[in-house]
Amino acid sequence: MERKKLEIEEIKHIEVDILKHVVKICNRHKLRYFLAYGTLLGAVRHQGFIPWDDDIDICMPRPDYDKFIEIWQKEKTLNESLNFGLLFPSPGNNYFYEFAKVTATDTVCEVNLPILDIKGLGIWIDIFPLDGMPAKKSLHMRKVCLWRQMRSLSVYTEVPIKKITDAFIYVAWKCCQLVGWRFFQNKVLKLAKKYPYEHSERTACVALAEDYHQIYPRQIFNQTVSVPFEGEYFNSPKDFDFYLKRTYGDYMKLPPIEQQVSLHQFDAYKILKQ
């Protein structure tokens, strides 16, 4: 299989194409979606990607997220003919994350980390489900984070420490390896779906959130506005200022130059037609 290594600008262009395809499906079926995290920050501050960033994140209320996956499965042949694929937690696959990725199937990504390979991983955008949060949100979040950290340990093929003398981490890694990632993934998903989105006052991308800064009043997602991103317009929570301040603080201030680096560790390739 011949392939060509892609530069960062080529990767970004493909990601925007994936986003436009996802949004087309959302608009056709009246599904709610919002630009999220660094993608929304980039849209507001830079009208596109954060210059040193190279990924796209969106979030969807859990009911819309589940409907999106259902629709994708029904339209699978059409999507595949357009070189798009969907990775999501499902029995029988080897996809260990708790959220979905839409991928460009005519590309291949090689992750530069000692973790399990994911079949069909090409250039992607992430879709995070928004789930309900209980009144005692800190306890719920701690439980989710614990199971998610154990799932993370379970997918490393090498012990994720620099010094083998860190015995606790080594033992935890070995135990998580023995149990297997699917057990921990199921625990995370069960907790994430425990509180229905529509019946909760607070919401979060439970499968990703780490602390209270990523828990939001559900009402901020009730209305949308369009924001510019790479020459197109996409949905954002109407009160994006509240969302971004809660998530990042003074989000219009650029970080120090030493922090202006991409966190993604992968090489991407275009599959060349024979």
C-alpha cells in the first residue's frame, strides 16, 4: 500500500472536510451539535484553528449523539463511499475510547505512543456526548475519572512510567492489563449515562471532563449562534463567553510561547490509489 505523509496544513484541511460532513448530517436530521474545547476557542479567538493546534472537537447532547450514531449506521454505505468512517464504543471492536471519532478512511494515523492500535484509525474529529450531572457532582466525577484512568492504563503496551521504581504504578498497570480495557470502558459509559441529559441542571462531556471547570449549566446549550471557523460557520453555545471562561479562564490571552505546541502525537498518511 503506497502512502504519502501529510503535513499539518493538509491534516487540518481534511479535518474541516470531516466536520462539514458531520454538520451536514446534523442539519439534515435536526441534531444539536456545538464546537467544543480548543476548537471553539480557536473559532472565537482566531476564526479557525488555534495556530499550534491540529484537532477538531464537537459535542452533542447524549440523545442527539446516540441518534447520530444510529443514523450513521443506516447510512453507512453512503458515508463509506465518501471516504468517511465512524469509530465508537461497540461490542466486538477494538476502539477503547468512550466517545466517537469520525475518520477519513483514505488516510492512516500512526500514534507515537506505546498503546494498543485502533483498527481503521485515520485522520479524525472527536464527537463528545454531553451527559447529565447529579447535584453531588464531585463524587460522580471522581468515580468516572478513576475508571477512565484505569482504562487508560489498560491500553498501554509498556508501563507508562520513567522509573521502574514506581512500584504502585507498575502494579496498577499490570492489574489493569489483566482485567482488560473493555471492563473499564463499560464502567465509564454506565456512569456517564446514569443521569439523563434532559432531566439535569448541569451537564458535562463526562467521558472527558477532569474537574468542575468542565461542568456547565445545561441551559447554556439551549440556544446557539454561528461562529466562523476556517472560512465556514458552525454552531456554538450562544453564551460561548461563559463556556470559554469556565473552561480556560482568560481565554483571549495567548499562553506563553513555550506552551504553544500541539499535544497530539501521531503521524498521518494519505493512502494513494493504485
